[in-house]
Amino acid sequence: MSRGDEEQHVDLEGFMAGVERRNPGQSEFIQAVREVAEDIFDFIADKQEYHRWQILRRIAEPDRIVSFRVCWEDDNNCIRVQRGYRVQNNNAIGPYKGGIRFHPSVNESILKFLAFEQTFKNALTGLPMGGGKGGANFNPKGKSDGEVMRFCQSFMTELYRHIGADVDVPAGDIGVGGREIGYMFGQYKRITNQFTGVLTGKGREYGGSLIRPEATGYGAVYFMENMLKTRGDDIEGKTAVISGSGNVATHAAEKIVQLGGKVLTLSDSEGFIHDPDGITQEKIDWVKAHKTRRRGRISEYAQEYKNATFHAGARPWSVPCDLALPCATQNELLGDDARTLVKNGCVAVSEGANMPTDLDGVHVFKEAKLLYAPGKASNAGGVAVSGLEMSQNSARISWKEEQLQQLLKDIMLGIHESCREYGQRGDYVDYVRGANIAGFKKVADAMLAFGVV
Ligand code: NDP
């Protein structure tokens, strides 16, 4: 057997050994690839063309990674040096698309896992978008507006060479919201002298979509609603535990409340708050104002609302609940947390964050036959509305809020149906398998059409 033949006939473990050898120390990336490969190897077992053309191996090798220095001056006139990245994973079905993350933990492994996941997620939306992700190890916490602006301008001064409305269209992610997108768009426009839809998540005044801020959190709850419906159930009267207190978490909480559920927790990197009275819309507005906009700490909530308690250094998964929505960051819900949720009677988990559940936790949810939606399906509402923003920018039109809300609901239902189509196993829907296969198939079939490129 030639070396080429051997590569084509590796099993899952042989494939993963190669991924680990080629990506040393990149644990998040390896984890994301394994989670997908576990389902894809089974699916392509009898589909020779996917082996012959090495499709999964090619998707698991980014088209391009750009890494660059970002220098900026802080308010004390000190020169600061950060590292910026853009990972362009795959553009088989459309321009690269995916957020920018500013967080001190950002490194190549995290951005590669996010860009890889994004490739499948974007395919699931049904819109023509490839997968990418970017960011920098910049910590926006505690920085003045001027410092954030200077950083964003410096970041874009390099990034602008690698993006474009038909090339790569970044958006927000952790640490990047409307303010940062505004500074980056302003700098892009200044350098290129072009007003194009090169970024999404823009302000309404200059081409942003009306419901982009809400879309990821709302979408994750719509997905949960769709899953519950398959068992003749709904959100009304159910208790929900949510992690995070940023964009995705606060909007997920808002939609749960609108649909008659009771939200018990929110969190940040320092701990979680538990409010047995329920986190009402008024309280969510307080969190948005104090935590998200003023960049305060979630612990302040327990000072404002006296029945609530703050649990330092802990995650909220031990609070008994019907529904769980991890909406903070990767690997925030581990195997033991998953076992606790199952033991406490949780019936559905919808991920707002990307890869918040580790592989052990994923296996626990699958074995318990919980309604469990992986982020690449359930948090796709954000990028879907970004895709709609791209269409509006290209056509130079803007859609009304009701139209966008309906499109978001329709797209989340469409993703749910795709997951069911490929994930049905007897009486149980394995949404992870469904999302992986539906996303893979779309990208893989486009790649087959292109030959070896
Ligand atoms: P934000 O920056 O608005 O909020 C992030 C929240 O997560 C904050 O409460 C933050 O707390 C918390 N957090 C961040 N890092 C950690 C950590 N290491 N441990 C515990 N908590 C942490 O980000 P978003 O809400 O936009 O993003 C949240 C998740 O959703 C991410 O996984 C992101 O990739 C994913 N996502 C976001 C989309 C979007 O549209 N924004 C789209 C799809 C997915 P603190 O303030 O202490 O840092």
C-alpha cells in the first residue's frame, strides 16, 4: 500500500493521531476536531469519495493563518505590544465569516478551534458563508475608550489587507461589541476609502442589522424551544440556569423570560449569582447597564438584589434547573457538571457559547438522551443575522425588525430540522451528530466540485 493509500484508509484514531502530531499543544483545536471526526468517520464509512479527496483532513487544516504585531499607546504613554490573528479556515461555500475576540487568553489554538467550528455552523445556516475567526490577546477590561479606540485602529491597520466584503467579513465575539466594531469599521474606511459591508455587527446608523445584538441569545432559546416541541413541551414555567453575563447570556435570559421561563443564574469569570426570585426583564436591563455596558462585575448584582447570592469562583451548574444555557466561553461545563445537571433533572441544554461543554460532558448528555444542542447549531442565529446584514449591505437596503425576527426564527427552525434529518437515532435525536454531518456534507460537496485546491 502506498503512503497515499494508507492516509486514505486511516481510522478515527489514526486520523486524530495525525491531527495531534501536526498541531502540538493546541488542545482546544484538537478537541473540536475530535468532536466532529467522531461523527464524520461513521458517516463517511461507505462514502469513498470523501476519503479519496481527503475532505475532513482538508477542512481541519486552515486555508490560511495570519498573525501580526499590534502596537498601541496606553493612557500613561507606555507602548504596548499585542498579538493579532485572523484564521481563514475554509471558503468553499462563501467568503470567510466569523467574529473577532479580544481576550487575554486568545491564542492560535483557540482561534483555530473557533474558525473550524464556524465553518460547520455557517454551512448550517443555509447562507453562503465560509468559516473564519480572529482576535488578539488584548484585554479590554479596565481600558479607557481612547485606549480601546487606539488598539482597534492599530489592529485594523494590519487586518484590512486580509479582509473584504467578498473575501472575509469579521464580526464581534467576546470583548468585541458595537463600540469596537465601530472603531474598526472607521479605520477600515479611512485606510481603504471604501464604504462596504466588510464587518457585521455595525451600528444601525451605518448599515448594521436591527437585531444583530439579540440574535445569538434569542436564537439559542428558539433552538431550545424547537427541541422541547419534539417532546410536546415548551419553555413556559421552566427554570433556567445561564452562564455568562455578556451579549449572548443577557439576550438568552431576555428571551427565556419573554417565553414564560424563570432565569435563576448569570455569571462572569469571577463567579455566579443565584436569584431564587428569578431574573426579570428589569433585572436583565440592570445587568446590561451595569455589567455589559459599564463593564462592572456580576457580583454587584447580589448587592443590588438582596435575595440573590454570589458564589465566588464557582459555575452555576449545581443549581437545580429544567433548562441550561452555557453562554460564557469554551470548556466551562465539564463532565461532572453535566452529570450534576442530569442528576438534578435538567431536560434540555442549548449552548450559546462555542464549545462550552467538554468532550466528557458531551458524552454524558448523549448517553442520558437529553435534548442537547451543540453551539455550532444553537448559537448560529448571530452569524445568520450577520449573513442577512451582508445581504442588506450588498443590496444597499435595510429590512424591518419584524422581517428579521421572522427570518431568524425560520433559520433556527431550518437548522433544527437539518440536525434532526442527520441526527435521528431510533427515538432519540443526537443533535451533535446531526449538526456535524449536515454542516460537513454541505462544505464537503462544494469541495468535491472544486477538485484539489
Ligand atoms: P461577551 O464579551 O459579551 O461576554 C462574555 C461573557 O463570558 C462575560 O460575562 C465574561 O465574563 C464571560 N467569560 C469570558 N471568559 C470567561 C471565562 N474564561 N470564564 C468564565 N466566564 C468567562 O461575549 P459574548 O456574549 O459575545 O460571547 C459569549 C460566548 O458566545 C463566546 O463563546 C462566543 O464565542 C459565543 N458566541 C458569540 C456570538 C455573538 O454574537 N456575540 C455568536 C456565537 C457565539 P467576564 O466579564 O468576567 O470576562
